[in-house]
Amino acid sequence: MATPHLTKSRYLAGLQCLRRLWLQVHEPQDYEEPAAGSPLDVGLEIGRKAQLLFPGSVLVEEAPWQHADAVARTAALMQDPSVPAIFEAAFGWQDLRVRVDLLERHPDGWGAAGGQEQRRGEGPPSR
């Protein structure tokens, strides 16, 4: 079994119901495509539409369990001057994993919009 990570979704599930969080971690359900019109479906569609606003942008498609690969791909894309924006850019520091919704190139560097943190372990991230 992979090391459990605390995601934004799991954190919110735990706030709603501790049993729900436990079930998500220890007895996860098989993935199913979201129902048309569901909040998850709408969120995925918004993500696809957002990419149209940044021609030439690149999506880091590595799965959450491929975090090291996603970090390496993000670093390579940031070095490519032809890449104006990166969706789902990945970063890590110690036991903190971050996926940024949008990383946009600016004349003076990169700017981030949105993001999700994951920290190894069972408790909420400390600040």
C-alpha cells in the first residue's frame, strides 16, 4: 500500500466526517468517471477550458503517485522558454508535495494560481 497523503479533498472529507476520511484512505472506492453535470465533472471541464486561455501551455499529466516524475517534468518545462504556462505543475520540499493549478511565465519570473498540498502522514499540514 502506498504511503497515505493528506490532500485538500481528504482534509475536507475529514472535516465533514472522520469516518469518511478513514474510508477514503483505507477502503478507497474504484475510480469512476464523474456523472455529467456533477461538481467534479464541472471542475474538470473548467480545467480543460482554462487551458484554452493559454495557447502553448503544457499539462503535467503524471499521476499523483508519480510525483518525482512530475517534479522533473515541471523543472524541464520551466527551463523551456517556449512554454508560456504549465498546468498541474509539481514541486516538493521535504515531505511536502504541491501541485499548482496554473504556473504562468511572466517577464520577471513565474507566478502561481491555485494549488493543492499533500503532506505525508495522518494530520493536517502545520504552518
